Amino acid sequence: MDTHKLSDHTAKWKKLKIREIDPSEFELNKKLSKKDSLSKFDEYLQKAWKEQMDKGYFRYNFESVEADYKIIEKSNSCEKSLPYLAHINEARYIRYEKPKKIPFKKIDEEFNIEKFSFLGIDNREIICKLSSESTSRRLTSDLVVINSAPLEFGHILLIPEIENQQRQSLTLEALYSALNLLRLSGSSNFKLMFNSLQGGASVNHLHIHGMYSKYEKHSDNLSRKRLHENCSKNIFITTDSVNQGYVITNLTEDEDTCNSKLEDIHRIVKFFEKKQIAYNMTMFYNSESLEPEAVIWPRKSLVELNSNPFEIAVSEISGHLIYKSRSDFDNANLESIENHLESAVLEESEYGEIDEWINKNLG
């Protein structure tokens, strides 16, 4: 590793004059009082995002057009089951070409300073830097930047501790940063999302996606049951999703419980990485309880991009399906969606091993 490059980048982040936001400047929500209400931070974030769009800092101009969305209802007996959201975003695949072969050999591949990372990000793409004393962490450069190839309105990246050159793995510090960012928002439309290596990530440098989802979708209130009847932790498994997920509810119940739940999430993903299981994670306000919760989705590794109508990364596995072509979008239906999602489902024995590990170590 080139130590000169590391020191150069570290110096860069120390010198940059970026608006630094302390979450204590804004209201930190434990629970939303109503849906779709913008906080002062939402207003600041959306205004900054729009300004950078107007200045041409994105690869393409994103417009949220009604004709580009389609609701695909789930045909089952569960009354609260929310639909899939099909969304056509052709510009994403025209202006932002990814390599056909996923370049990562392992889920836990180390950060490589010689490969593309966010250390060289254009300063104009930076919205702000977040600090957080409430987590009892040292203050570092947790950057919020635009995603220059947006999937959806307000699509940003949270880059925790950027100067520490961390691989794409959910650290405990990153989970705290993500939860703080979510709590700054007053909108149930705001979602945070993570792709592991071989789980949809295209950059091996720690980052978490955030965006405002236009409509409610499947994962916003998943049907679930306790993992085990005698499990003392609030860890649930989904019962109404093609891809089985693990739900950790009410992340902000109280400080001790919050810490414990984030530590549980961290231990689960570390287990996945040890077993070389790719995963996705979403963090959001549940659309019914309006409390912050997280869903972790173990899945089959994505090692090659092909001609499928949509790739299965965190947005898609949670029900927001980004289609590549207008014709596939027009022909989207429940059967084709769920057949494709099944290609990321693990073997039953693998889910059994995960369930057993969680029950033994976190139960």
C-alpha cells in the first residue's frame, strides 16, 4: 500500500472546508409523529441535492415522473402486505456502466488504495460532514455526498470515517452513523441501504446509500415472526418475502437497547462475512409503527451482471425494482419479479445454519 497516497488523502480531508453538522443542531427522532413530514434537515439535504443537480454535478438529470413508476400488488392473503415498486431509470444504465464481472473475489476483500475509492471524490459532490458526540466516538469525517448516478430523488451516499480507508463492511461505527442520519430525517420516505461486496456494491470503500422513496413498497412493513419462541431478543424473520430477511425492530427504544441492537446487527453481518455470505441491509421508519428498524438480507453472491431486467441489490431485494429498459418495465408483473428475486435466495440449509447461529449467540 502506498503510504504517501494515504497521507495525501488524510491531509486533504483535514484541509477541506465543509459544512459540519452536529445532529444536536437538529431534532433527532426516536419515532415519527406522522408520515411524509420533512424535518429541517430533510429540507436542507433536499435543497442542497437539487442545487447540485441544477449545477450539473450529476451524470444525468433525474426527474421523478409518474409514468416511470408502477405498483405491482402482491397476490396473497396478508392484509398488510405492501406492493413491489417497479421503476424505470434507463439513464442509470446508459450513463453509468458497471463491469460485467464483479471484481471482488471475497466478501471481506481488503480495501485497496490502488483501486477506485471515495478518497478522490470531487469536492463539489460533498453536501456536508456529520459529527456525532452522542455515540461516544471520536469525531471523524462522516461525509454526506451526492450519488452522481442517482436511482431516486435525493440519492446520497453516507461515507463513514472516510479518512480511515475502510473496506465495504458494516462497522459498528457505520451503523451508529446511519441511525443518526435516519433520525435526522422526519420522512418515512427516507431509506438507508447497504450492499456488501458480491451483494451489489461496486466500490470497495465503506459507504451507505440513502434516498427518498416515492411510494411505499414491500419492505416498509414486512410480515414477520419471532426467530424462535424463546428468543429474548427482538429478532424476527420475514414471512412474506421471497428473500428471507432478519428484522431488528424499534432501534431507538432506549440508549442501552439501541446499543445492544446495533451490536447484534454488527455481529450478524460479521458472521455472514466469516461464512462468505453476501448481504444487504436496509434501515428506515416502519410504515405502520413509524419506528426505526433494520432488515438484514443474506443472499446468494452476485458475481456477474447480465441482461436481466433489473439487478438484485439492496433496493431491489427490498422491493424497489430499478428497471434497465422501458420494454421490460412495461411488461413487469408479479410472476416475473418473484422468479427473478428467487435467484438470490440461499439454500434452505444455509438459512438453517444462520438461524441456529443467531439463536445460539444472540438468543
